[in-house]
Amino acid sequence: VEAEAHLAAPLAEVQPLLATHAGLVKWWDYAMGEGGYPAMPIVHASGPLDGPGMVVEFYWDDTVAETWTLQSVGPNEVVWEVDFAGMFTVHRTLTLHEADADTEMTWRDTGTVSNPLLRWMSVFMSPEDNFRDAMSALDPALRG
């Protein structure tokens, strides 16, 4: 599953929103507010506050909904392993390419959904729209 976005900021400003605890909190506050969703607090669970090994948990109604583990940060890429409350795990690659003073971003999730019910439900869901909603919140987070 993949989606793309154009961000009006240089790569050096975008990457910290994707690979640090403080950046994720700032980005997700905008993502939840812009999308009209209820707040989804992000808690640092273990490891460093930025860089590989950082583990953060996204809460929904006092329950861990997602656990993100930062696998790697490169000059043009941030890679997370995302566990959706034990139901399935995806490999999330956020690829960044500088274009003049802006950044082109690709969000790509790969993984296997082994549960037949979840596979069936995925036919009716559009994760690409969720990705685009989340990425659209990066511009205001960068300005804010």
C-alpha cells in the first residue's frame, strides 16, 4: 500500500518529524486535529527518544492501538515496524527526496495480513486515504 505527498519544506526539516518522539507527537497532533479525529496520544515506550531502537505507542481510549519501532534512519528514508495491537505488523518505509527547497515523500506499508477477517475488511478500507490524511498534516506541523 503506497501514497505520495509534496511537502513545502526541505528534507532536513521533514525528517525530524518522522524519526523523533517530539516530531511524531507534533505531527500526530496536527494529523488528528486536521482529520477531525479524537486525540491519539503517543507515549515513548522504550529506547532512545530519537534514532533506531526508539519505541512509541499510540493510544486510543487508554489502549495501545499501535506500537512503532524505529528500524533505521538514512539520508532519504525512515523505516518503522508497526504492530497493530497484535493483529498484524507492517514494515513502514517513508522515503524522502529533496526537490529544490521542497520534499517529495512516499509512504509505503508492506506486510502480510494472515487473519481472513482482516483481509476481507481491507477490501472495503482505503489505507491510502489515511496515509494522505496523515501526510497532509506534515505541512502545518512544519509551519507550526
